[in-house]
Amino acid sequence: MTTLKARLKDDLNAAIKDRDELRSSTLRLTIAAITKEEVAGKTKRELSEDEVQKVIAKEAKKRREAADAFEQGGRAESAERERAEGVLLDAYLPKQLSDEELDGIVAAAVEEAKAAGAEGPRAMGAVMKIVNPKVAGQAEGGRVAASVKKLLAG
């Protein structure tokens, strides 16, 4: 099985051959972010698949945030490009949970936290601890937190 990093490099080479500027520049930046993460710290190391996924997710999130900023600044063309890069990166990530799936996982975690004695707004941390490992890579932290708040308030 090829690693995610190897797949990115293969796809980059294919994009360069196809003269696909959007894909090649996006993949180049993402591979650079992975390499930067590998050399951060005292010793160079190989990232695990999960760590590579986290870097890709972070890059995809940056693209969405940049797209929103460009949109607000009236730069639709730049926003469109950032969005396209985000979509391209999303293809390398696990499928995101739908709101219904996320709410279902959170609801179960709220019940679990209540059973353990955590209730009300203070239960937020306890619920997040239960939910985060279950949804890792499949939902952004902001979405998870919003769902938890909504269900705890309800």
C-alpha cells in the first residue's frame, strides 16, 4: 500500500506532466508543509499517516479560511482558486461526517458524559474528550464544538 505522502508525490509528478498548474502548485505547497513538519523539532523524522493527514487537513482549512477572507475583500477570483485548492486537498482526506452523523456521535457522547456525572456547560470538556478520538480527521474542531454546545444547551 502506498503511503499518503508517496501518493501526493506521484500525483504531483502527474500534474507537472499534464501541465496542471493548480494541482501542481497545491501539491507542492502541501508536500512542503509535510516536509517542514518532518524537520520541525530537534530531529528529522518520518510522519505517520495520521500526522500527514493532519497536515493536509490543516492546509485544506487554511484554503477555506483564505477563500472566505478573499471573498470578504471582494477578490472573487482569488477566493475561487483557494476554494479549488481546498477541494483538491479534501480528496486526500477521509470523507467528512455529515451534520447528522456528527450530531449522532455527539449525542451518544453527551449521554456517556452524563452517565459519568458531567452535566451542563461544564460537561463540554468531558464530551469533547469522548468525541474527538471518534471523529478524528472526519470533522473540523469548530464543527465538533458547535455540535457539542448545541446538544448540551438543548
